[in-house]
Amino acid sequence: MAILQRRDFLKASLATGVFAATGVSPKAVRAANEEIQVAVVGLGGRGGAHVKMFDGVDGVNIAALVDPDVKRQKSFLAKFPKATAYADLRKALEDPSIDAVSIATCNHWHCLAAIWAMEAGKDVYVEKPLSHSQWEGRQVVEAAKKYKRIVQHGTQQRSSPIQDEAKHLLHKEKALGDIEFVQVCRFGPRGSIGKRSTPLTIPEEVDYNLWLGPAQDQEIFRDKLHYDWHWDFNTGSGEMGNWGVHVLDDVRNVVFQDEVTLPTRILAGGGRIAWNDAGNTPNVHFAYFDTGKIPTYIGLSNLPAEPGKKGGPNYNGVGTGYYVKCEGGVYKGRRGGGDAYDNDGKKIRSFRGDSGSNHAQNFIDALRKRDETLLTSPIEEGHYSTGWCNLANVGFRAGQAYSPEVARELNGTDEAWLTLLDLMKTHVKAHGYEMTDEEIRLSPLLTHDPATERFTGANAEAANPFLKREYRKGFEVPAIG
């Protein structure tokens, strides 16, 4: 055991005395009065953004850099030579000086990393999507309550003032009248991830056991290990969990004011077409969400509008964002802005801002004050917004051959749904496919209980198995009671 220096002994004694007198833990005292020590976990592109964002907050120090890729560790240490690098998160969590853990790993690691950090007494900032499957997201929410930790979700747009401005327009002023439906869009072209004839050789600088963590040890046939894990359900959540969660979170916050947790019915379809690559998440995806209030739809595509074109399709001028149809006009929201139009197409209001540049500051402020109510993106809201994406992915994975009859199970009278289906039909046809081709699938109309977070009734047996994954031994997400 290390010998305490007199200065450390006095500091520890003082903190213990404060705890005895006030009931505030020594950890909280240090967080309130000293430099916050942050460990960043996952050193890819998003991890780099986390490092930059926390390094820009006064009173915060990047103390630890965690990644199973030694090459990435060295790259970040060149900029932060005083930090300690780790391949294994558990080793970093043994450091009592670490106050907070910022998680920017692959999606399949988010929940386990967050729970391990909370069990070690650390506060947590965790990237979107919160979870890789719905059950494990609930465990993170319960862990935050059990361990009394400050936990911020990475839907940073909630820290942008324009969210409140848009809510005021739609709900306080009711400037556009009653809301009729919402169409969510993410039409952003990407490229193929390739398809190898032999399994990918894992780079020697990567501890693959740690990289896999909770995921299954499956051969990889894409060209790259990093980033393209997004398009494999073993480790990622496709575009629905990558970008869809941002826009669906906007809708939950701005349109529903967080009053709707999870949808009660889901109808989802899509496919992976045109590329013939190693991915198994859809590059064309669409879904209907029954919220019990305002019908909500989402359309996603990673393909250009037509082969050879640069841009993707759009829905009434919305490419990435959300289209709120109201009785007196339309609100078109997007990252960092939004515009309101009357029924004649005249722009009547514009909002401009950033996408939440002070999100890390908000987390640190809540951490110092030990007050989770200060968080702009509290973990339970992150769980619900992620949940819409998880459920849409379940719909795709539980789907069968596309059926026009099932697609019209919404009684064939839902004009907004039919409009989306027509858009997707035109889009896939431009790439040489029909909706009835074997590459396109569609779920049955699934009934979901937001209280239990499980599917019920007809077709539940096809969907419920996707709510919780099988974990690799030694990396199981624990049930939090």
C-alpha cells in the first residue's frame, strides 16, 4: 500500500471531516472545489471531439486516455503527455483521482463502460446512442439512481437555446396551430464498407479481446476495423442509432416536450441495397411510431437520390432534420437551426444557433453541484430517445418480406405514412430495386408497452428476443436491482 504524504493525509482527513459533518462524500467535495479529472474512453473521431470539448472547459483536466488500440493511445498522448494511457478501462477506474468518465467507444460498449464507471464512483458522460439494446439502457438508468451519479447523454443539441425557442413557438405561442404529424429525416449518402473474401486480420496494436468486450467474437469481412463497426449489428446500430437518435431526440424534446417516453406501436422496414458489402444494417430504413398523440415517421437513407448524384433525397426540402406539419403551417427543424412557414409557404420565423457547444460545461456544472436536475440531457431521456431507434431496428430485424398489405395496415388512410412509403419506393426504384424485392423487409405492426419496455400481443415473440443481447463471458452487462 502506498504511503500517504502529509499533504495528502491532511486533505483526506479534511474531506472525511466534512463528510461526517455534512453527509457530503469526499468525492463530491473534491469535485466541487478542485480541478475535475476526466478519463476519455474510446479515442476515435468522436473521442477526439470529447477530448477537445472537455479540454475547453475551465477547471477540467484530461487525466486518462483509454483505448485498446495502442496506436491511438500514442497519437493522443502526443497532445496530452501528462495523461495516463490505458488499454483496459478497468485499470483506469482503479485511479481514485478520476472524477468522471467520458465514453466515446463503439456502441456495444456504451452501457457496460457506463455501469463500470458508476460502480467505481465516477460520474459519466456517455455518447449516443446510449444503448446497443433496450434492456441494457434501462440498467444504466437504474445504475445512475442506485449509485447516485451524474450521467449526461451525448445528445448535445439539448444544450442549444434554439430548442427552447422552437418549443415556445410550437407550444406557448401555438403560432402554427395544432400539430398534425411529424416526419423525421436523415438522408445522408455514405459509401460501401467493402466485402472481403477472407476475414479481416486484426491489427497487432489492437487488444481485440478488449475491443470486442460485450460483443460476440465473429469474423469480420469488411475492409476496416474502426468506424465501420457502425454497420454491423454485432457492434453498431446502423444509421438509425448513429444519426436517427439525434433527430428523434429533437422531436421528443421539441415536439413532445418529453411527455412521450416510448411509442406504443411500431411498423418498420428497409433493406441494405446497391452495395453488396459486408454490412448488415439497413442503408434504407423507414418506420411509423404510434405515440398515442402525434403520429411520427422516420425515413433514412445512405444512398444518393439517384446513382451518380451527390446529394440524398429529401422530404419537402428536409434532408436531415424534422418536418412538423401543423394546421397553420410547417416547422422545419435541423441541427443548429429551424424555420417556420405559414400555409402559403411564407417564412415567418427563423432560429439560428449552434448544436450545443456548452454540453460538456453543462455536465461539469451539474457534477460540481451534485445536481442531476441541471443536466440538459439526463440519462433517462437519452434512454428513451435511444429506445425509439432500438425499436425501429428491432422492427427491421424481426421483419419478413415486404408486404404492401402489411405496409397499409394503418387502414390505408394515413396519408403521411403513404407519402413516406411512396418516397421510399421511388428512392429504391432509382437504384434498380422494387419494394417487393427480397432485399427489402417489413415488420408486422408491433405493439409495445412503454411501462415494461417489452412487446406485447401478436408478433411479440418475434420482436422481444432483440431487446437484450447475448454477452461474451467476462463482459456481461449486469442487471441493476
